[in-house]
Amino acid sequence: MGKVYPQIDVRTGAPLPADFTVAQRHGDYSAQDHVTWETLFHRQSNVLKGRVVDEFFDGLAALNIASHGIPDFADINRVLARATGWNVVAVPGLVPDDVFFAHLAARRFPAGYWIRKPTQLDYIEEPDVFHDVFGHVPLLMQPRYADYMAAYGRAGLAYAGTPALTHLARLYWYTVEFGLMQALAGLRIFGAGIISSAGEAVYALADPAPARVRFDCERIMRTDYEIDRYQRIYFVLAGYDDLPALQPAELDRHVAAAASEHPLRPGQLIDSDITMTPPPAPAAAPQPAAH
Ligand SMILES: [Fe+2]
């Protein structure tokens, strides 16, 4: 049973074009919509301090993605396009895989234009403008990441309709959405799914429960994931140069190797894993001696 995608722009009743893009219509947001953005922005900016890769806050600042309301995509694109050739385009929700891949390959990031209701601050089923723009767009200013995302789109188009898409989806999940990165200053959040979640931003770095394993492309391509709970395993990039170039020959090798092995359950460890322990919790203040 295939997923049902939207057919029309519900704001205008107009049929959607083949690429599923719509106008953002920035003037249509309500005062409440902007307040919701502001609330989420403050909450996440605070929790991410000292936890996220530096390039995230650099990107926010460069693109003027800030607390003062939902950004106008046109303002973002004026800076982003000049920096790395990317543009943000508005879509009504999830789009079919082939449409998504074609956008990425053309350096267009499809972002949901709508924002969650005030009663849904902690959980939404489909990505909204906060997840997509706050979570994903700042890192598109980082050249190596920008290239990786476009290469991912080309790979998706190349593997369209084949079982290899399962392997590719795992790679996206464990890097773009839920990746960690070892920075000089310590372990840092990298993936947008963690960046836009108040609870997982703390859990991913410090909770003793999940495994944290050195990034390995083939190993990731074997690893199933769960979309409805905090992750049981995170993969840790050593830096942006760890992101695979996804050239066709290299990718074919990775996919063939992953497909030749049985899939791994989320959180299952194997002998070749290089695991990392979470940073120690801050030392507790000395307690006065008991009498
Ligand atoms: Fe996402």
C-alpha cells in the first residue's frame, strides 16, 4: 500500500505541480504561528548550546534564522544560494522519494511551509517548517555537507525503484537526521532529528542507554531504524570529511556489501564496531560530611 501524498495546495485549492512545490506565502502565517516558532527557537537554542556542532550556530547566524518569527525562505535563499548553491523550497508535507531526490540533486531543500500547533511542541508526525528550516537548513551553509546532500539526491535517483533505496534511507537516517560528530571540543549533535528535539538533544549525547558507534557507511546501510522512539544507536562522524562522496562506483560497492549481509536490529552491536562512551556527567558539588 503506497503512501498518499497531497494533491492540492489546501490554502488555495490549486493542484500541486509535479515537483510538489508551493509558494511559502509568508504573509499568511498567523501571530500564533510566529509565537510557536519563537517558543521552539528559544527552547532549542538553549538546549543546543555546547551540544551541537559549531557550524549549526554559524549557519543560523549567517542565514538570519532567528527567534523573530518564521523565516521568509526568500531571505534565506539570498544568502544560501550564493554560499553553496542551495535553495529552500516550500512543500505541503512529505513528497514521494523520486521528487525528494530530484530536489536534493538540484540543490533544492524541500521544507514544509506549515508550523505545528501549540499543543504539538514536542511531537509531530510529519516534518514542519521548524524541523526542516531550523533543523536542516543551517548546515547547508557547510560546503562539504552541502555537497553530500546533493550527492545523496543523485544516488537516490540512480537507485530509484530498487531495493538499494532501503540502504540509502538508512544512511540518511543515521547521518542527516540522527548523526553525531566528534568535534575537538567533544561529542556533538549533527543530525536534524536531534537538533529539533528538546528531549533527544540531551539523551543522544549523555544518556547511558544508546550505543554510540564510529561511523561506518556499510555498517549503517545494514542497520534498521525506528521512527517512533529515541534511537538505540547513534553513529559518530569524525568530521565533515567522513561523509561519503557517494560516487557511483563506491556507492555500488557499499550497497552490494551491505546487501550481502543480514540486516542488523537497531542497537545491535557487532564485533567490528568501535564504540564510544558518553562524556562524563559534570562532577557533583562536594557534599558536606555527614555527622
Ligand atoms: Fe528531517
